[in-house]
Amino acid sequence: MIVDTVIEDDRWADLGLERLAETAFAATLAHLDIGAQGLEVALLACDDARIAALNADFREKPTATNVLSWPSEDRAPATPGAAPAAPQVADGPFPTELGDIAIAYDTCAREAAEQAKPLADHVTHLLVHGLLHLLGYDHIDDQDATVMERHEVAILASMGLADPYS
């Protein structure tokens, strides 16, 4: 998988975000039995001001949030609680773009401190969460939320990380 990372806030580089993203994305794809070859994600590592502007522009919510995602196409299943289909990798020299993820340092650091967990663990969870959104998972209704959370817990456990919901 290609992860095209743009770091706007140097604190992300200090945390090793690129390595965390590669590890989180690989674990997510492996858990879902999706091959990484030919897939691409764009990752924006920003601060609260930038993500608040993005949240205002795209969701009409002018507040900071931890992570936002924009799938390149709607991969959500029609039936609540069903699993999305795996992305179809295009033939040829260009990778299949899954979409974009933006993550805000300030909110992530604050949440990790409030939850008394390592920042890297919290960020890893949010990267898994963001990639699941790009792959068609959501948490709008209870059935979909249950499916998505089950995957998150299993993926994080495979990485030796605690259940973020307990």
C-alpha cells in the first residue's frame, strides 16, 4: 500500500506517524484479507485549526475533531450490518485510491491524555478507524457500529493494543 503523507504539523513527525500509519493500515488490510498491492491512501497530519476548517467545509461543523475521512467512492453496503465489498484494484500503472484521511495532533493528544493511554496507541486506533471508513465501514446505525467496532478491537488486538472501547 502506498501512503502519501503530508505532515503540516512537525509534532506528527516526532511521533513517527508515517510508521504508525503503515503498521495500522497493513494490520487492517490483513485482518480484512485485502491485499495491499495497488492501493493508495492520502494522509494529512495537521493541527486542530486545520481540521476545524476541513470539518467546517465538508461537514458544516466548525470545530476540531480527531480524524476525518473522505472515501474516493461509496463502498458502504446497502444492508445495515453487512460487510462492504473489498476494493477493486485497477489494472495498470496507477494505484487504486481509497481516499483521504486527516488527523489532528491537538485533539488526539488531548484525548489520549484524558483516557490515560499512550498517544501512539490512540493514534493507531484512529488510523484503523479512518481506513475502515475508506473501505466502506461506518457507525451511523447501531448494526454498522457494532461491526466496525468489532473489527477495530480485533485489529488492535492483533497489534498488541488494548480494546479502545473498554
